[in-house]
Amino acid sequence: MSGGSPRDSKNERGGTTRESPDDARNQFRPEDHDNDHFILTTIVGSYPKPKWVDRSRELYEDPDADFDEDAWEEAQNDASRLITKEHERAGLDVVVDGEMRRNEMVEYFAHRISGYEFNGPVKVWGHNYFDKPSVVTDVEYDETWLVDEYEFTSEVADRPVKVPITGPYTLASWSFNEAYDDEESLAYDLADLVNEEIKKLVESGARYIQIDEPALATTPDDHAIVGECLERIADGISVSGANGGQSDESDAVPEDVYLGLHVCYGDYSRIYPEMLDYPVDEFDLELANGDYEQLDVFRDPEFTANLALGVTDAHTAEVESVEEIKENIKKGLEIVPPEQLTVSPDCGLKLLPREVAYGKMANMVQAAREVEAELDSGEIDVRNAPVSADD
Ligand SMILES: [Zn+2]
């Protein structure tokens, strides 16, 4: 395409947006992207596992079955390759392996962090059980958590790969604490471990890291604790961030690391605008499920970070039409200009039937491309996007 780039539309707005988060985000724009505008499309992380993956795990865990470590590894590699390619086929700009290697968002990490112990499953809801781990000694980092996963996925992917990591606040909240005076000090120690892991991931080439903190939505008064966790996570990692960000040149970490935070199913008015002080580039928020009733929360003060807006509901097994998703994307444009907008499903899609999950992704990508074309042609007026008062 000739003509303007998304940067031009930013300049028309008087350059009110920050420079660096856009730079970090634009590295994910595909070279063959057709439209001048670019609304980044991605998914939160988890995706329905093919039934044979769960069956393989059962066989692997059954000492009587003839299914060894190599067979299990092969099954996970096959699943990871399959789902990464499924994301690419749907057209996503940034893909994930669907977390095929992770059984559960806390358990997976607890198995790799020294200080954790497992004492059997506890009932969480209905007939569902969760193998809730206990922290029995100070937590320590002794092996990488996701570097192998990232290296495999980025090897098979033709598109950039996002790495979702369960955040320290959620890891602390959803564990039994038998070692620390309080959950807060446990969360801070875990945040330091997440920081170590991210540095290893960045060394391996990862540039898009998403911290998942669903526990924040259920206990929003703890937003200051999550803020301190994120400061520790971003320490030494050059993140542009809504507040001007952190950087530590001595660490020589590339400046294009893009850090996101996913928070879902809660009352955002209890963490906004305080969350804008977090050192992250992007907030990934679930709003489709609540029919955008919470959108007003983000109008004032101005949303200064990038917004990854949930535009398809992860809790309904019905594929929204392209038209409906386009309307949802336009709601995002009421909060941020196009160059600050990413779209994704509300939350992980793993509980949906696989063909429904795929349909949601494919329609979301088509909707984003159509909205971009309408922005290019001027059919969509972005004047509702916030402009700072002193502009
Ligand atoms: Zn979520």
C-alpha cells in the first residue's frame, strides 16, 4: 500500500499519544498488511485442547500404560504446532500455542517453582477439582518455565508469538500459603521470579509478554499490590508503559519488549484510573461479556495506555457475526485511537467447542480488517477518541 501509515492518523490528532508504545506495537504489524490502519488481532492465551491431548496426558500419567515421556512430548509438540497454525489460519497477527502444554494456569507454574508442594485436589465448583498447591518454603527460581514452549512455538510460527504468564498476584492468591507472613510478601517474591523468567524469554527472542491476573478482578482493593508486583516484573526490562515506563540501560534488554496485563470478570471502576500507573504497554480487558456496560469507566480520565479490547465473548458458545464484532471494535475506538487498539476475545477460549473458538477468531480478524478499511476511507470518524484537554 502507498500513502499514509497509522502514524499519520496519530499526527492528525496532534501527536497526543506517546511515541514508544506505538513503536513497540508496530513491530507486530505484518509486512503484507493490506490496510493503512492496523488494529492488532490476537488471543488471550488458552484454547480448546484436542481430545487426544487430554487422553495422551491420562496415558502418560498411567504407570500401566505404555506411553512414555517421549510419546507425551511428541503429543504436546504436535498439539502446539497444530493450534499455532490454526491461529495463523484464522488470520491472527500475533499467535499463541493455545497453552497446549499447560494443564492449569497456577498448577503449571507451581510445578516449576521451588517452594511449592502438592497435596491433592480440592473441590472448586460443581464437580470440578483443582490441584491447589501449597507454598511451604520461600519460593525460588531453579528452572525456566516457558522458554522451551516459546522456542518451539516461535520456531513453527510464521507470525510473532505472544507469551502469557500467570501473574504473581494470582499465583499467590490461588495457592495455600504456609511459608510467608502474608500473601503480599509471597506475591512480591513471585514477582521477582516472573522478572527472571521474562529476562530469559526476552533473551530467547520473545517480545510480547502478557501477565494474566484474573485474581485482581475478584479482589480489586489490592491494586496497589499488583502495581508493586508489576514494578518488580518490569525491573530491568525496557517497557514503555503508560507512565513513561521503566528502563535500565545496564541490563541491555531490547527496547521493543511489549508488556500486557490481562484482567477479567470484575469491576474495573475499582482499579481505574490507578492501573494507568502500572508499567505496562497494554491492558487486555474483558468487556464483551458485560455488553460494554463498563466502557464508561475508561472515558475519564483519558486511557493513556494501549487497549486490548475483548470483542468476542469467551463464555457463549455462539459465534458472533462479523457485523456484531465490528460494532464491538468501534466501541474500543471511543476509548482509544486505532493505533492504540488491539482486539482479542474477552478471555481464554479453552472451554468452548473448538470450531466455535475458531469461528470467533476468524470473524474477529475479518471484522478488524473491515474496520481498518473503513478507517482508511474515512467512513469511520475517530473524533470521539479522547484528546487531552491541554492539547
Ligand atoms: Zn481472563
